[in-house]
Amino acid sequence: MNIKNLLDVLELDSGILGGGSLAVHSPIDGAKLAQVHEHTAAQAAAAVDAACVAFMAWRLVPAPRRGELIRLLGDELRAHKQALGRLVSIETGKILAEGLGEVQEMIDICDFALGLSRQLYGLTIASERPGHRMMETWHPLGVVGVISAFNFPVAVWSWNTALAIVCGNAVVWKPSEKTPLSALACQALFNRAVARFGGAPGNLSQVLIGRREVGEALADHRGIALLSATGSTRMGREVGPRVAARFGRSLLELGGNNAIIVTPTADLDMATRGVLFAAVGTAGQRCTTTRRLIVHESVADDLLARLKKAYASARIGNPLDIGTLLGPLIDEAAFEDMQAALAKARNEGGTVFGGERQWAEQYPQAWYVSPALVEMPAQTAVVCQETFAPILYVMRYENFEDAVHMQNDVPQGLSSAIFTNDLREAEIFMSAAGSDCGIVNVNIGTSGAEIGGAFGGEKETGGGRESGSDAWKAYMRRATNTVNYSHELPLAQGIKFGEDV
Ligand code: NAD
């Protein structure tokens, strides 16, 4: 199916494909898909102003009714899952199963948010004063800005938007400039849900197509109460201080450098499969991709032999073809970054297996690679940086404590995992003395989180939490209320004030 037919199914006017200044290419073959219009920074500011107006009305709609809009969005996503999943694959190069999986994740978060719309609970708190009651109430926050990365072009928007909308907020979204078509398709589905809902204010969720200047306009705009920004640590370093300078809130979801520890008691079959999916899936372009393997010396040779076999047989090719495990990198710059990291690894004493360009003759404008396994003598400088490509650095360890230390001894803190059948090791890894990451797994890989848990990480990953558990609290403001139903006016802490006056 060509792109125009796909847009028809998604009920998106194919007029959006031409006439603009932003060229969109498919990483599958480098073909130009569209030339879309970009918003200016001034248009971004106007969109935020309009969102502020929408917020003033939406915050007064009862939360369960707001949930109904997200239920309808979930319906639209179910009905359009195949087309949207395919568009995601075409625009990002991820394999179709993963494109469809990403849309399923959107459906899941809509279900979650619908339930949440009846559970935005506050606490009732015992007061120290007689005849008093204390409680917390949670109120809508304002306009939520969303900046998203190319590698999850639709799920990140839905994680934020489904929660933000049931929490009573309006949303303004700036997707990656590499994936505007998927974003425009989401906006069209949202508009359909709004039309079926009836009575929602206009401009409740808007999309702004543009590059970093548009993101900067959101960072600086006082009308954005919360800026949820997903992307590189470099981006977060720029956005975070700008939002903080105006005392706005930010929720940062930045780079990861995720490790799997494999201990002597691990099930090596499971570990091999777990590492393969987490290190090679999405061509190494997930924030939760496994980039470091810390393996006990007693099982290292065995595991490496299995991995090399699995790596050599992983099918690389067109991500729309059934059976492909590894699609292309997003663009030439990503390929250059990968090659530079491999050269650096060699300089730092590494032995590289794989990592070469593939399908160059068939797809001269696309950037397919074989996944790379790199045996390192130690956790050197290159291993401590995130290279957004399928490179797995392998280090050996002797003592478990050293392995945990090595896992933590990088600037990032997103996801981590251990393969072990030793209960003590598993528990230590999950304890205060264990992994310092936001995600800590046992006997599964580092990637592929479910929406039910809070998602995010520590240190240079930014500290934000999105999606499940109580992540919704970031999208609301908390008021502490004290009610005096007595005839007296006692002060807290037993303070007597002016009673003998
Ligand atoms: P990127 O940082 O280049 O761009 C991300 C988004 O930020 C884009 O929309 C971009 O236009 C915008 N942007 C860039 N600079 C900006 C600035 N100064 N001000 C405002 N906006 C700006 O990242 P990418 O290449 O699209 O994505 C890959 C990166 O994203 C990786 O580092 C990956 O780990 C990270 N990521 C993190 C998560 C997570 O949840 N932690 C999820 C997905 C991706």
C-alpha cells in the first residue's frame, strides 16, 4: 500500500504531503514521502494561547466524562491499528510487529487512563486539631507540552496525552521532525474522537510540526505548565534549565545506557533470547535498548558463542517483510555515529564482531547494518556513552559486587536487568544497594516495558516518570485542604497567639 492510500485509511487529507519546507524520508529506502508544512515559533505561541483557553473549559468537565473522550480515542486506535502501525514502520524503519506493538501500547494506555478517570484520589489526613479535617485534592494543571523523539513517534504522545486529558489538561505536541506523518495521523484520530464526543472545547490537543525552534518556543512559553520532553540527554540539558528558569515543571525522559548482568546460575537459553531482543530489536534505537552485557567469566565464552550465532542469523532487511528482525537505522548520521563509536571502541581495546553496512547496493539511500557485539577489556569511555545503534559492549566480571558497581557506573540510569537463578543476587539487584535505574528487571531484558508501571529513569535519563502507577500525579496540581468544623480556632503546634490581648 502506498503512502497516499495509507493516509486515506487514516482519513488524513493527502494534501498535507506536499508544498511544505520539511522533507520526510522513509529510512526503508530513503524515498521522499512528503514535504510537509512547518509551524513557526510564533504559531507555536499562538497554539499555546489557544490551548490555555481550551484548558479553562476542560478543567471543569467531570473527570469520568473526560475519560469518555479517551475511550473514544482508544476506539479510533483499535479501528486504525493496522494502518497507523504500518505508517510508523514506514516512517521510523522499525519492523511491522513493533510498529503494531507501538499502537497497541497506545490502546493500552487509553484503557488505563479511562479507568484512572474515576480514580484521581486524594488522601484524607488526620488533623492534630480538634474539630478539623485535612484532605488532599488533585486539580487539573494547565497546558501540557509534549516534545517527542523519532523512535517512538506515537506511543510517547499517547502516554502523555491520555493521562493529561483525563487529568483535565490541554495538550500541545511537537513530534520529532523525522516523523511528522505519524503525528498528523494521531491528530486526525484525536479529532475524530472529539467529533464523536461532542462538546469538547476546540484546540484541546494540537500538533505543531517543526524542528527544535518550535520545541524551544514550548520550553519558554509561560502558558505551558508541564513540559514533557523525550529525547537525547543533550536535548534535556537544553530544555530543562529553560523551563526551570520560568519555574515551569518538566518531565524529562532522556537517554539510557542499559545493562544486563548474566550470572553463573542464569538460564543461558533465556539470557540469549532476552539479550537478542533487547540489544537488536528496533535496530538498537530504543531508549531501553541493552547496550552493555556484564557477564560472569565462568559463562562468558558459552554465552558469547550463543550470541554470535544468534547475531549472525538475525534477518536484516525491509522492516515490512515478515521474518525481518532488524530494519534500517533512521538516517546516515546514525550510521556515521555507529561507525565512529566502533572505531573508538577498537582504539580503547575492543574486539568488534559485526557492525558493517548491509544492503548498500539495493538501498543506496538507506542505512542497514549488522548488529555489533564488541568485547571490551573494561568499561571504557565509549561504553559510558549512549550510541543510538545496535552495539552491545560485553564486559566480564568475577565478583557480583563488581558487576553491580559496573552496571551503575555510567551517567545514565534508565533500565537494567539481571539473569540469575540465585535468589540472593536477584534481591540484592532490586534492593537499595543494587541497580540505581528506574527500571530493574529479573530474567527479562531491559526493553519492552508494559504501560501499567511508571516509566522513566534516574541521573542523566532525567528523573521523569510517565505512563502507569501514579505517574498521573505529574499532570495535576495538589491542594492540601484543612476544614474547621468546630466553634474554636485552635492553632497548629499548640501555638497561643494573642489570647490574653
Ligand atoms: P533528539 O534529542 O534529537 O530529539 C528529540 C526531540 O527534541 C525532537 O522533537 C527534537 O526536535 C527536539 N529538540 C531537540 N533539541 C531541542 C531543543 N534544544 N529544545 C527543544 N526541543 C528540542 O532525540 P532523537 O534522536 O529524536 O531520539 C533519540 C534519543 O531519545 C535517544 O537519546 C533516546 O534514548 C531518547 N529517548 C528516550 C526515551 C525515554 O523515555 N527515556 C524514549 C525515547 C527516546
